[in-house]
Amino acid sequence: MYPLARPVRLDLDSFARACSASPELIRRFVGLGLLEAERDAAGRLWFRTAELATFARIQRLRSGFGLDYAALDLVLHLLDRIAVLEAASRRVGGDRPWTRTS
């Protein structure tokens, strides 16, 4: 039997498997604030499926630029802020994001 839809949340082990990472690494990222997770009454971590994209982004930044965890947090926040500013620019009539030169 196949599930009809992706689960809204993943437990720690399922999230780690989906990321091909160890649960310990995932816990570390949560502790550092790089990934968002909810805790249930028993203290277990639960992740939204959107956090899979965040994990992939973290891995790309670490492998591509060799950033440490503190720098990763800063870069992730700056990239998110740039995306917000570009969206706002498009809403007020800017047809091109300011980060593009052509």
C-alpha cells in the first residue's frame, strides 16, 4: 500500500533518513537554530516537510563555501531577507530583481 499524500510532519528518524543524515546532526542543527522543529509532549522532535529544503540549502552552503555553523545562520537569514526584498520590489513595479545585472 502506498500513501496518498506526504505526511505534514516527519519525526526525527524519518527526517534524518530523508536527508541522508544522522539524527545527531539534525539535533545539532535544531539546537543551533538552523532547522525548525516542534517538540511533542514526550519531547520528540517533529519537522515540517519544508525543512527538507532548508536542510538541502544548509548542505549546499557548507559544501560550496565551507561555512561554519554561525556563518550558516547569518547567510540563511540574509538570503531569506533578500528574497523578501525582491518580492516587495516586484510588487511595487520593479520588473527585475536588484540582484541580477542583465
